[in-house]
Amino acid sequence: METFYCKMDFKFNFLDELLNTFDSEQKCIDFLEKLICSVVANTQSESLIPVIRKYIKQDAIVMTDDWRPYRILQNHYQHSFVYHQKKQYVIGNIHTNTI
């Protein structure tokens, strides 16, 4: 699951940007068929974790950055993360660079 946060007044053409990340329109369509979007009150753990637990299977391997609200994920999943604050973006096969 890839996350994208924005304020409601932020003008961002998500579909155009998404199409630019795939090498074919069909791959983009395949991705969109699996996409889950949810509006949350804020980006803190108490808002995010219930949504994550609702849609992500218990046996999933979850990879995130080191953002503090994600730390609780290790209580529910096999959770690995990279330290973006330390400019670390890949540790072996752990990264957040692809959807």
C-alpha cells in the first residue's frame, strides 16, 4: 500500500501522475483495480492504523519510511522501514519507492 497525503484544497492531478509512473496504461488500470482510498481525520496513528488493519492482511509484509505514526505497525505486521530522515531510502529489498 502506498500512501499519499494532501490537504483538500491542494490541486494535484493524481491520475496524470499515476499514469506517468507506469510503462503501460494496462499496468495502471491493473493497479487502480486494487487501489483503496480512504479519508482519515488526520495522519496520526489513531486515524491511520484502523484503516490499515481493515484492508491489509495480518500476514502481509509492510514496508514504510520511519515516520513515527507507522511505528505501531510492528505490533500487527511484519514491519520493516527505511530511515528517510537519515537520507536512507533502501535497505536490501526494503524501500518505499514502488507502489
